[in-house]
Amino acid sequence: MVFRGLLVSLLLAFPALAQEVGGVKIAPSARVGDAELVLNGAGLRKRAFFNVYAIGLYLPEKKAQSDAVLAAAGPKRVAIHMLRDVGAGQFSDALADGIRQNHSEDEARALEPRVKELAVIMEALKEAKKGMSIALDWTGSGTQVLVNGKAAGNPIAGEDFYRALLRIWLGPRPVQDDVKKALLGG
């Protein structure tokens, strides 16, 4: 019993270690505004034979179900670490396709103006280059895109838009089933 207590104390004394995905170290926590978030899960997006990006989902507390993540209040972060060069248009199109796949036609149409705002931010980058870090943060008032830790463009309004982004990876038709499972801590 004493040994178990000592073991738990030792484990708590050491900070959580980064998780490695596709050769990228995914930090165990992230800060969005004043909130300290925990890594809920991390996965590897593949396309054919290529690793496209490593992705991590950060939440105020861990959640194992998509619905719980989508309903969770507070700041959130989707952290994407590019593993290959992808044109900004192709990257934006993939995000837009993921939104369309997980929403009704009417819902997707209502989100379109904000999807275009995101496309404008991505177009300004020209290319999502290998090694680039792209964070999609829900700040509580908007979706802020961060590129290599610096804000890109203006925040995009609406929590419904951030939920739409999350559904790309966590929706009923995710971009990749094993990425959904990984982001949910599986």
C-alpha cells in the first residue's frame, strides 16, 4: 500500500511527456488565452501512401466521445503539424470538403461565408509547408488561426463554425476513422 502511494506520488511529480506522432512531438498541454488545455489525443493524417500531418486535440479536460467534445464549453485547440507541403488552396478545399461531408446541405450553405474567411487566411500563406504548425483555436469568442504560433487573419465568428471544423475529424464521416479514434484518446 505504501509502495502504491509512493508510485502515484512519483508519477504526479513528473510532468506529462510529449506524445510522438509521425515523428512530431505533440505537447501534453497547450495554452489558449488564459486557459491551460490538456492533450485529448493525437493522430496521423495520411493520404494514399503519404503522411500529410500530425494532429492534436486540446481541451479543458479529456473527453472520449465526439458529442462530448462538440458540446464542451471553453477554449479548445486543434494543432496541425505539416509533414509535407500542401498548397493553401488544396488545404482549404480539404477543410471545406470535410465540413460538407459532416453537415446537411443547408448547414453547409450557412457556414460558407466563414469557410471563405478561412480560405482567405490560408491563401495568404500560399502553402502549408512541411514543418509548419497551424493551430485552430476556439478562444470563446471566435476561431483564431495561428501559424507557427502567430495569429493569421482575424478571428472567425461563431462557435458553430468551430464545431463544424471539429466535425471534419470527429463527425459522423470523419476525414479518417483512425484519426477520429486517436483524437478521442483511443
